[in-house]
Amino acid sequence: MNLETLNTTNGSTSVNCTRDHKITQYVFPVLYTVIFLLGIIMNCLSGWIFFNVPSKSVFIVYLKNTVVADIIMILTLPFKILSDSGIGPSQMSVIVCRFSAVIFYGTMYINIILLGLIGLDRFLKTVRPFSINEMDNVSQAKMISVAVWTVISLLSLPNIILSSKNVDLQDSHDCTLLKTPLGVEWHKAVSYIGVIIFWVVFISMTLFYTIISKKVYDSYVKSKHKVKPSRKKIRFKVFIVVVVFFLCFAPYHILRLPYTFSQVGMIKDCQMQNRLYVAKETTQWIAATNVIMDPLIYVMLCRPFRKRIPGFKSSPSSSRELSISKL
């Protein structure tokens, strides 16, 4: 069905709003299919390559965890494609709300935190390149990674358990209708936590890369007569991390809270609810493109990864510059 009547309840107020699903039924399934096909190929190849790369640095530990998070996120996409397109069985939308959507968002925040940790690692390598710091420890990086997966999983699990109400299938596209009263409150709390995580990581990365850019510029000024242009460019490749982070995740988190307010009845205008729904679906798709942009990080920043790509050859100058930059 293309039209869905939502009963949004906030206290004693109930608002009926007819939602048009034409865009999500016909456009986004195609777009998600593109992400799925590209993502599964690129990340399976990345996983195979990283399987043969020893975890000798903090950077590689975080990249390996990113690959795992990306693959799990990709595996949730077929459920959304089948549900939104109407091709799947009638219960598919309930499965999406209770399970695959929760896993999708969980892996997204794991990815966000890992990108922040990568930024922190690059920052420490830049400001203290010749010192041994607490973060420059592979075992510690593995423990931090386990902690990230554990915390996000514990935050996500109640969203599965508390989505236990029986509702009409035509209404189950609005996942909050499946939630118990406690589930709705938990959903709001986790949404707030997610937005906080994003902005804390974003501000931290902005600070990290501002300092890194100053260090890179100072280094360039000191060596501008000695460094060839092709080698200077390599130093700026580190900024791909913050570019990927901003392009993928910023639009979604700007919309996250207004959309949550519309879900729980704090925004009652039907037209605004529909606009926020389409905006949320659009920015969610943009966030999902992270799974095909992350491999750019592996190729541009991880020399052991590049060396294992069939047919890829690093120039001697590139190798020396990477060593100098400690990328």
C-alpha cells in the first residue's frame, strides 16, 4: 500500500495522518539495492584483504572493526528493500522494525565511534609522532573495540525487546506503534544518546583535524623547497576520514531529533510529519552510503591494505611519504 494512516498519540491527543509511501516504495528500494550490491562486493573484498593483514597497529584494529560493522549493516539492507518495495511477505515490515532497523542503527553508531577513534589515533600520531602513548597499544585498541560493540549492543537490545505490541500490518511502517510505552521512552532516549554521540565525535574530529592541518601546513612551510607536489598531496589524504564522516552522517543527525519528535506526537502537523519522514528516509540512505565510502579510507590511508590489492603498485616516493606521515 502507498498510503498509510498513522495514529500518533501524545498523552490524550491523537492525530490521524495519511502518509504517502510512493517515494519509499519505488525510489529508495532501487537506491538501497545499488548500495547493497556495491557494498557487499567492496566490503567482502576488504574483509578478505584485511584477513591477511596483521593487526600490528591501532589504526588497523579500528579499520578491521569498521569492515565488520559495514558488512553487518549491508546485510540488513535486503530486509528494508523487501519491506519498502512491498515485494516481501506482509510480516517483513515488522521484522524490519523489531530487528534489522535496530541492527542498522547500532552498526551505524559503532561506525561513527570507530571513525572518531581513527581520528584520535591520527591526531596522536601527528602531535606526538615519536612518543609512545596509551592509545598506541594494539591490545588496548582491541579492548576499546570490544567495549564499543558491547555498549552499543546493550543500548540497542531494549529496542528489540520492547517492540512487542501487535498492530495492523499496514501501520507497522511506523516502528513506534510496535513499541510498549517503556519502549517509546527508550526509543526517545536512545535517539538523544545517538545525536549526542554524533556531535561529540564530530566536534572532537573537527578539533583533531584542525590541529592536524596546522601541523601539516607547518611541515609544508618548512620543507616546501624539498617536497614534490605529488608527495605533498599524500599528506592531505588523512582528511578523507572527516570528509566521509561529515558527508554521510551529518544530514541524518540534523534531522534525527525533529523526526523523533514527529514519531512520538510532539509535532502534530501532518504535512510537517510527511516532510520529516521523507527527509529522514533520504538522509538515512545518505548515511548508508558510508558502507561504500569506507573502502576509500582503506585504500587511501592503509598501505598494508593497498599492497594486497591485485595490480596495485605504490610509487617509492609515496611509500617514503607515508612513512614520514605515519599514515
